[in-house]
Amino acid sequence: MNGDWLTTAAVIVAGICGLALLVGGSGRIAIALFALEYLAAFWLINQNWPVGLAAVKLISGWMAGALLGTTLAEEDETSFPSGGMPGIWFRLFAGVLVVALAFSVAPAVSDALPVPPLHMLGGLLLVGLGLLQLGMTRRTLHVILGLLSVLAGFDVIYSALESSVLLAGLGAMVTLGLAMVGAYLLAKPAEEGPR
Amino acid sequence: MTAPLLWIALPLGAGGLVWLLRSRPGLMLALSLLVSGGLVVTAYLLPFDEPLRLGPLALRILPSQVVVGREFILPDSSRPLLMYFYGLCAFWTAGSFAAGLRKTLAPYGLVVAALSTAALAVRPGLYAAFLIEALVLVCIPLLSRLGRLPSPGAQRFLVLGTLAMPLYILGSWALNQAAAKPTDATLLLLTGVFLGLALALLLAIFPLFSWMTMLAGQSHPYASTLIFQYLPVTVLLLLAGILKENGWIRSGVYFQDGLRLAGGITIILAGGLAAMERHAGRLTGFIVLAQNGFALLSFSLASTQGDEITVMSFLPNALALGLLGLALAVILQHSASLDFADLQGTVQRTPVAVAGLAVGTLSLAGLPLLALFPLRYILLLEVATEHPIMALGVILGWLALLVGCFRLLAVVTGGNVRPDQYLEPQGLESRVQIVLLSLAGGALFIIGLAPRLFLSGMSGLLP
């Protein structure tokens, strides 16, 4: 019962974090939300995988967030989402539509793939909101976070299908590789200091 | 000594070492050519899994290597593939100085070739998804300079290439399940949807083709043609491997129709959009898109003849694409951009590059007497036998592609030339550029004149 309650809470946290990431905000807030999202994904994956394997996902996700955070430019730390209030409301509305779609599609997909319904819902929320984020922004940080969210959602779904140490490790490497590419793309040229 | 160690680990390590030598471009080039050329020669001379005597030493190249419980297998029959991949690496690296990428391309050529080889060698094939994702990630620094915002094309390539990975993994899982229960319609549907989407993303099949044209239009042409050469070839060979291991797929109700439709629509769309395109880089993207469409059309044939047609087109495709990339790179060094407005009268400034551009684009477009025409002709005959309407559509797309190429040539050889442009210096290519362009163009002509001589051995690339 407690486990179900916690799993439900993890799904709700994943959805709320995905919606909040859509709204945008500063880079620091985005990375904090991303870290919370990965914590929720870790809990969902932990239902199917041993805690050690699930922890690999969590740690790789947090390391990715830390790597992206260290290369954030000053303006990214304080920038606000484009489009003002109408833009925020539009993105939220689109996010709510995706959430509704995930709720409606999850039972049918859960029949096709042998994945528990809550896990399927959590995975679809992460994938759907991540894809929406990818379609709505060209800011590098948010693109990378969107990709990592989609991969987290995929991990939640796939963890119920197969348990493999090598897949977990390779997935973690891809997560870190994406973060490194993101750090490369976010890096600014070094400025000459005063003599 | 194992083949994966020699043809995967060694070039990966060499690529890393070459990358550290960026401050010495000459040494970078020499080392890359030495490694890639050496690997080609080694693949040609040394058989696998046979004892070799080198004086007092006895050597045996084993075909498989176990890494973390999974195998990388390169059997003796894969030697043509290794020669092809590393020969291309040497070919692209040799042109990197002339193309203006002297400090960047050499290490990436080795790493891309090694990752492509690894993706085809890994067992089970599920793990190829990670290696292809690694290939996508590795290519990003080649497409985007440090300290500059990434181009939308590079960003889209990263996004769509990464999205293909989970789809491929899910598709492979569904395929394994379906192989055990081939009558389960749900599993077959899941296999088709997931694997189909993954392959469509990686091959830029309609409607998921935007990354290819955006990348071609916004990146250095020589760098983008390297990616357009390795990524589609690797994915097509993966598809050939999947079809070989799971022969029941070919007999599926929707398999041939689906591939034929996807390939045909891609060709028609690519040709139609190419005919209206006004940027030489994006035009290259549409040309490559059409190649992928023709490849899918070949795979849709009932027999394995289609697979052979596809692999036989790899060599002329590679030469033409390399020639096209180099020609555009040389032209770009003497033009503001690759937009048609800036390319008018380019033939005065870079006549040899324009000649190379003509040969490259028309070869890829399949003009008669050039290298790809015989293969296109055979393919269309096969398709027309059972699906004449699709063949008609493909011919129209093919003609539209030719129109696009001729429009480009009309611009570079004529256009509205301003009076002051007549006073511009002419023949600005360096000797190295002239030699490389001439060699590649000559090779294409020779292959076109004697295709049986050069292309019949390419069927050894099939898994």
C-alpha cells in the first residue's frame, strides 16, 4: 500500500516537473526540476530493478545535471521564458493536453507492452512532456534536458520489460554523453582576463 | 589478436590520439592516413582465423571479442566491409586539408568508421542502438564549433538521432518476442512501428527528413557528407542483417508495401523539393535523401537482388558524395555562401570545382553513363514489373532531382554576372584541390564505364 502510494507520488512528481520544465525559467531552476524528475524516475525504475541498478540511473542523471549546471552562462541563470505570460499559459495548456493524452493512452499501451499501468503512465508522461519540450524550444539547455527526460521515460518503461546490467550501464553512458555534448554546446569562448 | 581489437579499438584509440595532436595538422593527417590505410591493407591481405607466420612469430586474427559479456564479431566475410569503411576514412581524410578542415576532420573520420564497424559487429544487435547514438554524439563537435551557438540543423540531428535510440531498443525487444511468436499480431505491429520509426529517423525518411536538409544547409559540406556517407550505410546494413536473421519478416503482409511506399514517397518528395531548392547545401541533403529512398525501394523487392543493388550502389555513392562535398567546400572558400545568389558565375573563380560539382551531383542524381545509372535502371525495371504506378512516380521524382541538379549547374556556370565580376581572379583552386577533384571525378567515370568490374565485388558487404 505504501509502495503504491509512493509510486503514485513519483508519477505525480514526474508530471509536475515535466510541466514546470515546459514553463521555462532560469537554468538553475530547470536543472533542479530535472534532478527531481530523475528522482521520480529512479523510484519508478526501482520497482522493477534492484536498487543498485536503479541508483545507476539516478546518479548518472544527477551527474548530467551537475555537468550542465557548471557550464551555464550567467544570463542563462536568470533568464525568463520567452513569450511572457501568454507564452507560459500556452505551454502549460499544451502540457496539460499531453498529460491528458498520456492518461488516455496508458491503459491501451500497457495492454500491448507488459508494463504495470502506473509505470506506463509515468514513462509516457516523461516521454510526452520531454517531446513537447523538444518541439517548443531551441535553447540548448532545454533541448538537452528534454532529450534526457525522454530517455528517462523510456528507461521507466523498458525497466519493466527487461533487467540488464549492461543496458543500465550503457544507458548511463549515453546520459553522461548527452550531458557532455550539452556542456560543449553551452560553453562560451574563454574571455581574456585583466593583465 | 582479435579482429574487433584491430578494426574497432585501434582506430578509436588512434582517433583520440590524433585529436590530441590538433596543434600539428600535418602530423594529424599523416597519422590518420597511416592508420586508415594500414587497416585497409591489413583487411585485404590477412585472412581471419587462420594461422599466419611472420618469420619466427605465429599470428592468428580471431574473429570475435567478448566485451562485458557481449560479443563483437567480425568474420572473414566482413573483410570487404572493413576495406570499404576504412578506405572511405582514408579518402575523406585525404581531402580534409583541401576542404579547409585540416584541424578537425581527421580524428572524427577514424572514430566514425570505428563506431560504424562496431555497430555492425555487436551481438546481440540491440546494442547497435548505443553505438549509433555514440556516433551521433561524436559528430556534434564536428558540426558545431566550440563557443558558438549550435546551428538548428546540428541541434535537430542530435535530437532526432537520439530519439531513434530508444525506439530501436524497443523495436529489437519486440522483434525478439515476435520471433518466438510470429503469429502474435500485436508484437508484429509493435516491431514494425518501433523499428520502422527508428530507421525512418536515422535514414531521414518522409516525414522525418528535416534534419538531413537542415544539416546539409547549415554545416560545412565536407563534414556533413562524411556523416551522410557513414550513417545511412550503417543503418542500411543493419536493416539487411535484421532481414537476413529474421527471414519471416520479408514474407510479412505489409513489409514490402510499406518499404516501397516509404522509399517511393521519399524519392518523389526529395526530387520535387530539390527542383525548387535555391541553396547548394540543402540540395545536397535532398540528393542524399533520394539515395536513401532508392535504397528502401531496393529492399522492398521480393528477392535479395534488391539488397545487392543497394550495396552495389555504396561505392559510387561514396565517391560521388565525397567529390560533391569537396567541390562545395572549395567553392565555399571563394564564395560568401552556398546560396544560389552567391554562386552565380562561380565557374570563373573555381572551374575545376564546378566540374567536380557537376560530376558529383549528376552521378548521385543517376544521369545515364555515370556510375549509378545502371543500378537505378535495373531497380526500376524490377519495380515497374509489378508496380508500374510507383515506378512512374519514382521516375518523375528522379527527373525532378535531375532538374534540381541542372538548375544548380546553370547558376554556377552562368546566372546574372555583374560587370565587376569579370575582373575577378580566375582558377583559384590549389594544385592539391585540382588533383583530388580530378582523381575522384575520373574514378566515377571509370566506374560508370565498367560497372561490372568494380561493383560486383560489393555484394561482399552484405551480412
